[in-house]
Amino acid sequence: MNARAPQPRPGILDIQAYVPGESTVPGGMTPIKLSSNETPIGASPKAIAAFQAEAGHLERYPDGASTKLRQALARVYGLNADRIVCGAGSDEVLNLVAQAYLGPGDEAIYTAHGFLVYPIAIQARGATPVVAPEKDLRTDVDAILARVTPRTKMVFIANPNNPTGTYIPFDEVRRLHAGLPAHTLLVLDAAYCEYVRRNDYEAGLELVATTQNTVMTRTFSKIHGLAALRLGWIYAPEAVADVLNRIRGPFNVSAPAIAAGIAAIEDRGHQEAAIAHNERWLPWLQGELEQLGLKVTPSVGNFLLVHFPADPAKGAASADAFLKSRAIIVRRVAGYGLPNALRITIGTEADNRAVAAALGEFLKAKAA
């Protein structure tokens, strides 16, 4: 590095940049893209219309407080709009929380296979990331609590978790919170909560409403199909919301995103259609892959974590290359400590049948 050039703050160059799911395949073929957990049914037509209606007013700044969007979220979920902060995807609000509450000398805990944005947000503030092992690819509350020290200022858990698709019951989340010091902020990332159909699950709204050190983040990128607009939100205690509003960008959410978000959150029928599609095709694809002899981690999200043999010829990297030769893109998860697994998003009926058939071809060829 040129010593005369501007130098980044210590620790910045130690950060491993986030690598998103791929979107192209060699040869210019149109791919079947199952790498980013996008909804296969697209955005609500009402959200698309609301987005398009904003095209005639692009010279205007958006409402810096996202007031109407916060009010819509409050109506739908029965929340206090003053405790909602909106951002450019849940990525931004996760980073805002880290920016506000972490610094050099602090520690923040996340789980072994947790979302890779967490360590980036932690390290970018000069804090120390602490990794808690998981148990059977699930968040282990005892492992997290065993790593809490007086320097622990934050704990991140994704529930459900990406890329494993697993979750922990809300009683376990409450137990985790009860074991944390009052100065430690519990961050519940509920990006996939709308897909969960389990009686013992809750996204975190109750805990946020009744404690001073819990926040919950959500996104419009998954079930609502607005990934291109970058729209997310956080529900937080009033004091935390006040802090985040002091440091976020003054116009951090665009007017088209606000309009589309309002329409999307109010279009319950479209959300139900997305849930119904996932409820049909997630177990179907899991069953097809298990019949091929592959191990699949049970998922409550809109994706499956599929495990391959350690033999390189039959492993995840070889399977990924084979799928790409068929113009099918899935997600390598070696960066999450899962080198022998692939994450596959639930796609359209045709997509799901195509990936199952292609993996059948791959395994048959390797067996031969």
C-alpha cells in the first residue's frame, strides 16, 4: 500500500467484502436464478403501479421521515409508528444500529452460520466480532450466553437464519434476552419471518415492545418482492429509534420505494399467494432432493440448504458447476463455513422441476 495515499482506519482492510449471489452464467444464456432468495411470484401489481406513479415526480425529494410508510406498517402490525425507522434495505438499518452502539473495544456476537453482513457491520465500527457455535445448524442460546462479557454490546441473531433456514422458538429468544446484560442490545433479524408457519415462532415485536434493549429488523426484499428498491425497517424502543434517526441519511428511502412499500404491505392477498406457493414447493423440492440421496436441512424460509458428499467429484463445487452448465444458478455457501453445501431458493414450478432434474442428472453421471 502506498504510504502517501489516504489510509483507511485500522481494521477496515481486514473485512471480507460481502459477495452476493451470482446472476449470470457463461455463454450469455438466460439463467434460472435461484441464488438470492427472491420471490418467484414477483412484486405485487399494486406495488408496481405505485412505483410507476412516482415516475412523474422524480425532481422532488422524498419525505425524509418515510411518514406514510411508517404509518402503514403501524396499521398493519399494530405498532407505534414513532418507533419505526425505515432504511435502504434491512442492511442499512443493521449497519445503523452497529454505527450507533459499537466502537473500538466493544464486542458483538453472532452465530457461526449467521448472515455475513453482521461481521462486516461489527468490524466496520472497530468492534470485535465474536462467533458462537451453532447446534445442528441452529442458534445455540447457551453458546451465545457463554460468550457474553462486560464488553458485549450487541448480539445478532437471524430468526429464521440465512443460509440454514432453521429457527429457534420464541421461548428460546426470551431466554437469550433474559441472560443478557441491560447494556447489551439484542438484534433480531426477521427477514424471512412471513414464511414461517410454526406455532412456537414470533418475529420479535412483543419483546421490542416490552424491553429497552431489543430491536427487530425486517425487509421488503423477500416476500414482498421489492429487492431492487432496497427497502427495510426496524422496530425499536423509542430511545433507540431516536438515536437511529439522528445518524441516518436525511433522505435515505426514495419516494418510489416508499410508495411501493405502502402498496406492498397493504396487499395481503399477494403475500398469501407467495406463502401458498412456498408451502407447496418447498416440501416438494426437499422431497425430490432427498429421494436423490441428498441431505437437506429442514427450512422454514423460502430456500433449502442442500448438503453434498465431501468427495470433490460429487461435492458442492462440482454440483454448482454442473448446474451452471444447465444455466441454473444457486448459492455457494463456503463463506458461511459450509463448503459442502448449496443454498437453493424456491423458484417457479418450472424452476423447481429444472433444478431437481439437473441434480438428478449430476448424481447419475457421478454414480456411473
